[in-house]
Amino acid sequence: KDLKHFLKSGNVETIKTGIILADEAGIGDEAMEMLCEPLGNYDNDDVGSYRYIFEDTAGVLEMIGDVRAVDPLIEALGNNDNWSMMGDTINGEDARGAIAKALGKIGDLRAVEELNKALFYGDGEYCVDFGRVAAAEALGEIGDARAVEDLIDLWTCTGTWMKSSTSWEHTRWRATRNAIHEALKKIGKPAVTLLIQTL
């Protein structure tokens, strides 16, 4: 009961304290499972609620930075049931973005493969999407060379996107391009050969 009180407090410092105490008591793994539980599927028709549940949970896990959150975050990012439910809406892209951001902050190499897939979420034309932006930024933070090919592929796709006349769509288009550019810069030397081939 006390552990749940800590973990459900909504205050990151309090939650961190709860995790520390749980580790000292030998139930730290159980505490992390409890904290990650909201990343699972929900039987709920309110898509907006899903979005905020994912965003809030991922945000807390990002700030805590515990590697035990990596597998649940990866599973949530790769669970297409979550995203098909939300569709190609701001709810879905913001939720995916929050999870990707958390994985980038934690920086574990296990996340690279699923983040690469998140660059190309959905079917057909890859429209501008802040979920994709966050995935590209996360890959840059992790800095693994396995991300280079997919980042360049997405860069090529974005070159074919029409710049919308609306400032909102243009902002999203520019954010996607900038995120890819910055990620490749952070990865550095491993990107050079493929960039030369692309040229």
C-alpha cells in the first residue's frame, strides 16, 4: 500500500524515492513493473485518455531514467494495437513521441531496432508526424550506427512530401527534417559513407 502511494503520487521526486526504497526492500523490480503497468493495453474507448496515460507514464520513466523501463517502453512502442486504436491522429503521434523520447533519454541500445521501425509507422505515404520526429531525436541521443540507414531513408521520403500551405503542416515537415539532420550529426562518422552514397 505504501509503495503504491509513492508510485501513484504524480511527483517525480517522490516516485524516485519510492523506487529507491523498493530497491532497498528487495522489491525494486516489482515497483518498476507497477510503474510501467499503464503502458499496457487498456479497455477504454476514450482515445484522448489513452494518449495522456501514455504521455504521463513515459514522461515519468524518462525523468527517472531507470533501464528497467526499457523493455516495457519498447513493447509499448511496438504494440500496433495501441496505435491502430488511436489512428493517425495527434493522440497517436504524441503518445508514440513520448515513449520514443523516454527511450532516447535512457539511452539503451536495445531500443534502436524499435525506434527505427517507429520512423516508418503506418502504411503508404509517410506523412509528417511528431511521433517520427521524437523517434529520430531519440536515435540521435542513443548514437548507434544501426540507425543511419533508416534515418537517411526517411530523409529521402521527406524530400517527396509536399510542403503544405498551412504553417502548421510546414512546421511539422521542418521539424522532421531537422530531427533527422541533428540525429545524423550526433551519430557522426558512421553516417558519412551512406550520406556520400545518397549524394
